[in-house]
Amino acid sequence: MRATFAGVGEAFDETLPNTSILVETDTASLLLDCGFTAPGALRRAAGDAVLDLDMIYISHYHGDHYFGLPALLVRFIEEGRKRPLKILGKTGIRGRVNRLMDMAYPNAPSRAEFETYFIECGPGEEIRHAGVNFEFALGDHPMPCLAVRLTADGKSLYYSGDGRPTDATRSLAAGCGLVIHEAFVLDGETPGHGSVDSALAFAAEAGAHACALVHLNRTVRRNQKDAVLARLAETHDLHAFLPEPGDTFTI
Ligand SMILES: [Zn+2]
């Protein structure tokens, strides 16, 4: 299982694309979140591998996590894509995406030569598509966000989406090889978001081998990056890192 970090930024960072991660397994290719600045970054990071995408998972309905879908889908239409596409998300995913397409490019879907299937996901559910097992739990975020655990090829990956850890997400992440967690601030408490400290503690408690921190607040990343890297270097028995766009990690 391989993760490619197309984007690693928060919502409004002018230098980093929104957090969006391509996960490739032996049987499937899927994208975790697709915010407004993600599609171009995904092309830059993954090239033609984007054309093999089977599934897109949307963790929650903030624009920096799904407003990139029209650009991604319309380019697929222009490229004559034939491969079916599954879009997974919380209750209402079909209506949300259809409304978004209707506002952005209302005539494009009629030209699509591929089928799009919508799959609703909920906390505590377990589903399986294309050889990938999906499990979900709610994190603590103002817009309810479904963290996801992916299992394939005997490996597991956890992605928080946005939000502070909860008891449910701690259980979900237990035993995952890679934890990808949002960390909005360095330490302390921020309503609805995690911190570097809480994400590292979360990954250590999960027994993860590696922890990638994403979605760092743009001001923190600009002014406190050295302090963040110093904190990562202090971890033991856990490879903690701050990925850049285009970085890959194999689990
Ligand atoms: Zn959010």
C-alpha cells in the first residue's frame, strides 16, 4: 500500500494545496479528499496514475475537502474516461456532488462516458470495495467528519480528515501501520482541530510505525516549522514526518 501526498495544506494556505492523498493498493487506487486546490496538485504529484483512480473518499463537507470534485470530474470527462468511479462519503454525498456539478459545469455530466456510483458511509460501518476494506469513526470537528481506516494487502492506514481525536477514532486507528493526522497547531487546545502533540500521542497510542502530519495552520507552518520538526525528532518508536506535496510513503 502506497500513499502519495498530493496536497498537505489547510484550507487557505497560499503555498500548499489542500490535503489530498492518493492511496494505491494491489487492487485499487483511491483518493482521500479533494478540496478546491487539490486537482492540479494531484496531477503534478501522480501524473497519469490519476487516470486509474477507482474511488474518491470525502471525509466531510468543507470546501477544502470536496470542492475540487468538479475540476477533477470534468477533466475525466474531457479525457474520455471509461473506467467507472465510486464516490464515498457521509449521508447526502450524491446530492452534494450533483449540486456542486450543477453550479460549476451543468452541461458536463451529460457528456460523461463513465458511470459514477455514490456510496454513503457512516460511523461504525464496515464496507469493502475493490479489495479495500473501509471502516469509519467520527472525529471532533464542527462539520461532522468521518475518519477512515483502510485495510488492503494485509496493511492498514488511518486518515483523520479534520478533527480532534475521539475515543471512537482512537479505537479505529489501533494497529494501523501509518496514521495520517491533521495537526492544526503545535500544542494546546484548538476547538475542532488536532495539534502536533495530540496527533503524535494518538499515533503512538495506536501503535503505528509512522505518522504523517497534514493540514498544519499556514501561520504555524510559516513561523514555527522548526519547532514542529524538533517535536517530530523527539518521537521514539514512531517515524513522524511532515510531508511535502509529491512525497510518497509505502506501508
Ligand atoms: Zn473541516
